Amino acid sequence: MAGIREEDVINALREVYDPELPFNVVDLGLVYGVEVNGRKVKVKMTLTAIGCPLSVYLVDMVEETIKQKIPEVEDVEVELVFDPPWTPDRMAPEVRRLLGL
């Protein structure tokens, strides 16, 4: 069995959409990093705004989507970080264009 790859986790995260914007968390630039250690995955991510009332929902969606899309994963840890702060510059160019930025 091949190991879990960071690329697999990133691809799974492309299916997690921000509840307030019609874009996934990867293209929005919310994912700051992915670490794979055996069957454990750690995701460092941020939110578009500190104190976002949907943060718990988004973290749960990230955890569940990774476990669903990559059944070999036995544990997912999501660490919310706010340094560096998120800015629209982190978005994929296509997302910025679609939002008129």
C-alpha cells in the first residue's frame, strides 16, 4: 500500500467549500500547510476573518472530508492559525478574477 501523500490531502480539501463563498478552501488560500505522518494528517489553515462564527463547521468539514476521501487516514488534526493573516492575495488568481479583485 502506498503511503498517504500531501497531494492527496490537498485534492480532498478542494472539495471543502467555504460556507460563505462559492470556492474551496485551497483556492481561497486558507490552507497554509499539510503534514502527513504515517496515517495521521495535520492541516494548518486559517479563516478569512478571525472570530468567524462558522469556524467549527469548517474545521469539522475538513476533518470529515479527509477521512472520507482517504480512508487510510486514521487521525486528522486541524490547527487554526492567524499568522500570517489571510489576505485576498492568497487566493488562486482565477478566484480573485471571478471576485473582481
